[in-house]
Amino acid sequence: QDQLVESGGGLVQPGGSLRLSCAASARVFAFATLGWYRQAPGKEREWVAFITSGGTTNHADSVKGRFAISRDNARSTVYLQMNSLKPEDTATYYCYANSLTTGKQYWGQGTQVTVSS
């Protein structure tokens, strides 16, 4: 099935780390640009990071130096390593894929990240 399945969210203390995962079908994953958005309650959706099929990455200024996006082509999975987490990082995180194979955009179901002491 052409879908994205996320995992890895949870509750973490400020300064802690989490790694989010997003698994896709091989057909969707191949040659796709993958990325993450987040949305906090009462706020607009915010782009977080993307990675191209060639491995080029970009991160929002708000997470640069703390978050890192990566992809494992063998596992058809994209990751978001989040370090030095802050309370303002609390949000629902969504992965997406812009597939060249199908010409469609796909979204994960969202995973909650809560940073609180």
C-alpha cells in the first residue's frame, strides 16, 4: 500500500532526544523527496526539514543544529533525529513524501512529541 507510517514520538524532558521514523512503500520512497512538518495546538503548520533522493538536506532555522533528517534507502525509511529538545518543539509531527514514481504527495498519520519536565 502507498502510505507512510510514523513512529517514535513520546514525552521527553527538555534537553532530551527523540528519533522519529517514517516508513514508506518502496514504490513511494524511490526517488522521492521526503520531509517533516509539525503543528502545535493553535498554531500554523511549520515545515521542519526535507531530504532529496540524492541526499541533499535542509532544515528550518528553528531546528538547525539540533535536528537532523536522514534516509535509509534499503529500509525505505526517513528519520528525524531530534536533540536538545525544547518545550516549544512540542507538536504533532507529520512526515511527507513527494513521489516522482507516482506523481503524488503522501502524508503520515502524525506522531505526538511532548517536551516537558
